[in-house]
Amino acid sequence: MNATPSPLDAVLHPVVFLGAGPGDPELITLKGRRLLDQADVVVYAGSLVNPALLDGIAARCHDSASLDLDTIMQLLADGYRQGLRVVRLHTGDPAIYGAIREQMQWLDAQGIPYEVVPGVSSAFASAAALKVELTVPEVTQTVIFTRQAGRTPVPERESLRNLARAQATMCIFLSVSLIATVVDDLISGGYAPETPIAVVERASWPDQQIVRGRLDDIAAHIQASRIKKTAMIVVGPALGEDSHIASKLYDASFSHEYR
């Protein structure tokens, strides 16, 4: 008779850090969907992950909202050592405010291999909801991803006041509860009070909400709304509707090499 395989005989699969996308379950990548469907263990980022993504999968699912780092990592390591397919499911794209750095360092210290599979960021889902292009020819060609300092500090060189000098498009994460401070810092840094700004709550979810305004009135609009968290702030001249400068990409005289 054949002996029961021991964990040492198991085929070991790298742990996968997977971006779940912004909320709409159809906005996960094809690779991400396949990895979820094949997973044996999924550790997911609480209520920020749309539960529809987990419907029908065979994996044991663990909500990490109430777990500390060591507990999370032990779940990942135990699954790996048992030869199971382990997915750590993060919202949006895990490279942006995903807190995966310390998890990857933990796995490195244990000699456990892993891979990272990107997802659609809430910044891009917000731009899609707003129907805007974040870069506009001769208006701005730079997009800044940042956040307001709060419980998590921000280096002073990267304060909103300092970043505002660039007059670029900003996607400000995790900061809508501090909207008045955000506005003060952006205006004091150089944005004009009439600069267009929008807040997108739960971009791509069925209950998505959009609030538009100017820097000098957006705080009042947000206060009057029910938006408290899980919202993206998008600000900058690219949101203005008065620019009609066309891209050179499809100009009749433009070289076709980069189309």
C-alpha cells in the first residue's frame, strides 16, 4: 500500500498577493479570477473586499480585519508548508497602500516564495466613474498618488502643501475624513480656490457616490453628504471642462510609431 504523503512530500506553491480591484467583481483580472478559483486558502482584507469575489470558491477563507500581522503570516506560512495554494487578497492594487511590504519581508525571512499579481486601483476606478482623463496635454502630464497625514504620518517633504506646488492631478487616498485640512493645505500650497475637485466613494460598487465641487466649497458638500471613508479625492486642473486641447497622438501629421 502507498503511504500517505507527508507535508514534506507536498508540491509547494508560492504565496500569491493578489489585487482584488476596487470593488466591482468584474474588475478583477482574468489571472486573479483563476487564482481565486484554484485557491485552497484565501486571507482577504475584510469588508473592503467585495464578498461576491469569494462566492462559490472552494478555499477556506479568513477575514484579516481583526487579525494582527503574525496571525496573518502564520496562516499564509502554514498553508504554504502544507502544499496548499494560498492567496492573500488585497483591495485595489496591492502596490498602493497595500501594506504588503512587511508581509513580503516576513516571508523573505522564512524563505517562503511569493508572487504579486496586480489589480485595478481605486484611483483608476474613480477616474472612470468621473469620466475624466487624469493627464491632459498642455494642462498636466503628472499624476500624484498620496494621502493626508493622519494616524499614519507623511514625510514633510511630501505634505499636500508641498506637493501642491506641482499643480498636477492628485489622487488623495484615505483622507476624506480630513477634507477641510486637505483643502487648506492644497490652497496654501498653490492650488486656486476654484480648482475642480471630486470625491468618489466606493468607486465601482453598486452604491458608488460622487460629489463634485471646487476647492472652496467641497468641504461643505462632503459635510452635507454621508461620505465618511472609503473614498478617493481627485483634484487638479485636468478635471476642468474648459480644456479642449487635443492629444497629438491621433493628429494627422503625427508619426504613427507610438499609436
